Amino acid sequence: MRMTKNLRFHWMLPKGGEVGMKTAQETNRVLTTKSTSPAAIPDMEGWVKFARQAEESGIESVLLSFSRYEPDTIVIACAIGQFATKLKFIVAYRSGLIGPTSFVQQLNTLSGLLGGRVALNVVAGSSTAEQRGYGDFLEHDDRYERAGEFLSICNSFWQNKNEVNFEGKHYHIEQGKIHTPFTAPDRSAPEIYISGHSAQAQQLARERGSCWLRLIDTPEKLAPAVKSFREQGVEVALRLALICRPTYEEAVAAGKAMLPDEDIRKQERTILGTSDSQTLHHALAVADEVGWMSRNLWAGTVPYYGSSAITLLGSPQELAGCFLEYKKIGVTQFIISGWPKLDEMIIFGRDVLPLVREAEAREQTRN
Amino acid sequence: MNLRFHWMLPKSGEVVLQGVQTPREAARFRVESTRVDSPAARPEMEGWIHFAQQAEKAGIESVLVALNRYEPDPFMVSCALGRATKQLKFIVAYRSGLMQPTIFVQQVNTLSGLIDGRVDLNIVAGSSTAEQHGYGDFLAHDERYARAEEFLAVCNAFWRSDREVDFEGRYYRVEKGKLNTPFIAPDRAAPEIYISGHSEPSEQLARSQGTCWLRVADTPEKLASTVSRMRTQGIRVCLRLGLICRPTRAEAISVAKSILPEDKHETTTSLKDDSQMYREGAAVAEDAHWLSRNLWAGLVPHYGPVWTVLLGSPEEVAEAFLAYKKIGVSEFIISGWPEIDEVNRFGREVLPLVRDAEAKRW
């Protein structure tokens, strides 16, 4: 009998103030990058509400995004984690900002405080301008090389009981020792999600990660890459937005209703244009050229909400079917967002997830 | 202004919730906290929360949360504990050179927003060379201060203006640095910055980038001229000391002696070989263990300079604090053995005497 694991569903943690916002337009990036945006201020009330709902909706983890426009992810996870009991926190962080020894010390401490409910999403860097504000002047490819060294040191701390020694191009550690261990009921190191579409990102995921995180595409397009990752023991997670409505037509209408006015469109394109992320450029190309990637996969919102806004939309039955299609090609996890932030997650937990679980249970019995 | 009293946060697992712990046992726990199997390595909230509640009740303003490779990260600990308390402030110890200044400010600002601004910083340029190497830092003592100077200059630029931060120094370079999350507190736009150390560069760093110079207690006579110099330049002075208060001086002395190690070779000072503060501490202690009638350095050769102990009856100890106030010292960071017993005793028996005297004399 072949047992397959259930699909794992994670959700994007809303930015500060977003839990209370009712329309997608309020949450577009032009607004959230303004220094007056509530996204800059920790929003414990909204976050705790969201975390509790996520647990109720069957969500395993929340992903905390990292940027100069928002509060620090590790510190936020520490605060919200106290109010949840099952929910895990996938903390996004960039290599190059904190020395690996201190970084491991922070993550290990966090694991001890949250019963091990912490995972890591390492991003080599997003925009060159933003990196420079953080004191990082490396170019795209060098950042990946450094991220490789960074994670290699982190992994040594997590695998080794002894001292860590490392001499690389970017880091030098001599007899590194951190007494506070990574503490979790079932692991001695966090899961490491590596995101990015570039060849370097993929290589980093294979060498140092436990899961490759990328934007959703059609199962046909993804199948070969997913297969090769799985063969090397690396999981694949897809990042997507979700619109679930009773019928396909209603979902499409809800998607169209999210498109903002022309003004926002122009400003958003300016922000996106400064990025040197390949992931983003792929997503923008898709949005511009096709829009509809398949009957249920729509990139029309990408120019306004960023590359992670590629949207899977449809009725509960259609969406459950889509998730299972991805499962068939070897995808194991999803990181989802929706608008409004809280409502879409409630719909997912109520209408979509039970269908997925039923199908997975049937599949188990058949096997 | 009334004197401000802070306390050292006990190490994880140090607070005994049931039963009693002798001063000697408390001292042993602390000395052995560098062992890999010490409970001090694993964050344990229950004891900390209990201590924090007692400290608040005792009239303590802040706790100092240490950074070293043997214990949990002070940012995370302050965040978790800060969410569980209402008044207590957290002086987070951190070293420059472990993090880029922009991300450091982002963490400090985020923390401030989560715990109503109850966060301050204790910046240490570095402690032992070996420990710094493990953190990936290979600069020598004096250069670490030069880097700390730049580090704090960048941090202060973020805190002191709304403009983008541009900095080009020897150790750091930041271009159009911008963080949307501000330092959030009811009464200020930046954390207080305690700079610790005894060396000339540390004094200089305190003057150029800090708000308060933190050093180990010595006699008021020895400290007076430095304190006055610092105060003239608008920098406050905070003393770090151990406290043993008992009904009589004789009882306090016998408690202090009970902490002395049986094995005289056992020391923690050898771990911090290139800290001038530690070298001076060791030298002072050998000359004379009694710095004054109530200030004893007998533990220093074994455990390090922060084990310099103020001891005596409540009246004597209160007078000693007031003598420091007279020369311009404005605050203290205190340790006791066990921390929780001493903080309770301090709040009950010493602090009321200090406040009475302050009300009458100042």
C-alpha cells in the first residue's frame, strides 16, 4: 500500500492593518509601500485574529514577508506565536543582513519559545536598491553565492553538535558555537523554503533547502521541474492567490472587480520595474502576454498586486480538482493569499479544503 | 530626578519556582551556565515571567537581557517577555558586528511597536575574541570600537530623522536606507543607548553615540571625576553591581563569602581575555578585596568584574546608593543571588529608604 501525504496548505500573513480591510484595492503595493501605510506598524489585534482563524481553517503555517516597508518578520513571529498553539511561522529573511551565527541564535531561540513552530524562507535579495539600503552591495548572482554559504553555515549549526568552522568567500567562522538548540517535537532544524525562479535559486534549493517555493503555473509547465526536485528529495511549494466563489462566473467577476484604476497601475509598474528578480519578470511577462494561463489560472492582477498575485479561481469543486492536479505532478504544498484576507481563507477552509481531504482519503483507500 | 534601578534578567532556568535556592546555588547555576547542557541555553518563560512580575512589584524599571553564545537571543526573549508584562522595560544587549545596522534598527523598531516602546539598548563592542570569531567577527579590540561608532551612527541616523539614510564609512555603507516601521514609544523617538566598557574607546563611544555610560561599580571617590565629566557632556552614568542586603553587615558578609568557589582555579575571567574591563577587574581585586566598607571585590577574581558586590544592612546600602547619586550617577543595574530573592528584598527594604531620602534631600 502506497501512502501519500496530505497536501499542506499555508497562507500569507496579511500586512499590518490589512485584516480589517475589505477591498483588494486598499491592499495594493503602491499604498503599502508608503511610509504612512498601516503596513509599517505591528498590528497584533488583526494578526492574532487572523492566526486563530487560520488554525480553525486548517491552515498549517503563515508566511511572513520581509521588506523595508514592514516590521521585522522574526520579531513579529515571536509575538504572534504566543497566541497560537498549532500554527507555524514561515519567516522570510534575506541572507546578507545578519551574520549566520546570530541568525541561528535568533531562530533557535524562537523555536524554543514557540514549541518549534518555525520555518525559514530564505530570499537571496529582491531589489538592488532595497539591498543597498540594508548595506548590501552585491549583484544578483553573487547574492546567491553568498546565500549558499550562509545556509551552509546555518545547516552546520543545525546538524552539528560541535563547533562550526567555515572559511568561504563571504563568511568566515571560527569555532562557532551556539548553545541554544533548535527545539521542536519532530525536528532538529527548521524546514528551509528557497524561493526564486532563476537557475541559481533552483540550485540553492536543491543544495541547501528542504522545499523549492515558486509561483504557480499550469501543471503541464511545472511537471518536469517538480519531478526533478522530488527525485532529489526536495519538496515543491506553489505561491498563488485564490478566489473561490460558488460558481466559476462569480469567481471571474470577483477577480475583475479587483483591478484598480489606471493611476495605481502606473505607479505599481514603476515599483516593479526596479526589481532585479527573475521571478517577477517572468510573472509580468505572463500577465502582459496571456492573462489567462488556463481556465482557472489568471495572471490579470499581477501588474497591480505583484508577481505573487497569479490567481487560481473557480468554484470549490473546480479548485479542489486543481489542487489535486498539482498533487499528481508532485507538488506538496501551497502558500495562498486572497482578498479580503480573512474572508478568502474562511471560504477555503469551509468549502475547498474538505473536498481536497475527502479526495485524498478516497485515494488512500484505493491504494 | 529619582535614581533609576534596573536588574539583570536571571538566566533561563535560574529562577526556582518551588522551594528555596541558596545564594551559593544561585551563583553555581550562573557559573555553570556556559556548559552546553545548562538549562540556561533553552528559553523557559515561566521562571522569567515570575521574575518579571516580582521585579515590577519591587519598583524595578528595566531588566538587562544579556547576549552571549551560551544563552537565547535577547531580542526574542525581550519580545516574548515584553508581551507578558505591562511596565517593565528591556535593555537588550547586542554587539555591533553581528548584524547590519539597518536590519538591527528594523528589529528594534518592530520590538518597540510590540511592547509599547519598552526597549533600550546596551551596545557592547565585543567581549572575548574567541566568542567574536564564532560570530564571524575578526576585528581587534580597538577596531571593534571604531566599527561600533559607525554602527551606532547609522542607527542614530535612522532614529533621528525621517530622511533616507546615506552613510559611507570604513565598516558600513548604506545607500538610501529607509525603514517604514518607526521606533514607537509614548515619550520618545529612539531607544536609550547604554554603552558599556572601561576602556578609553568605550568612554568615547558613550559620549559620541550613547545616552548612558555603563560600568562596574567602584567607590564614589574613584568615580567622581569621570562621572562629572560624562554628566557635563550630557551622558548619564549607570553602575553595574551585585547586591547582598541582609539585616546586618555581618550577615551580608557571610552570604558573600558563601559564594566563593571551593576550587580557587575556577574562573570565568579567563574567557574574556581582551576586555580591559575584565583585566582591570582582576587587578583591582588582587590589591584589595574591600574597595570600601560596603563594596567588596572578593568574587571578582573568580567570576569577573560584574560580581563586584555592594553589601550591608538596608540602611547602609541605601546610603551607598545615595552617595553615588551625590557624585552624579543616575542609575544602577543590579544582580543578586538568587536574583528573585534579592530583588524582593531590595524593593521591600532598600528602595523605600532611598525614596524617602530623595524626597527629603532633593
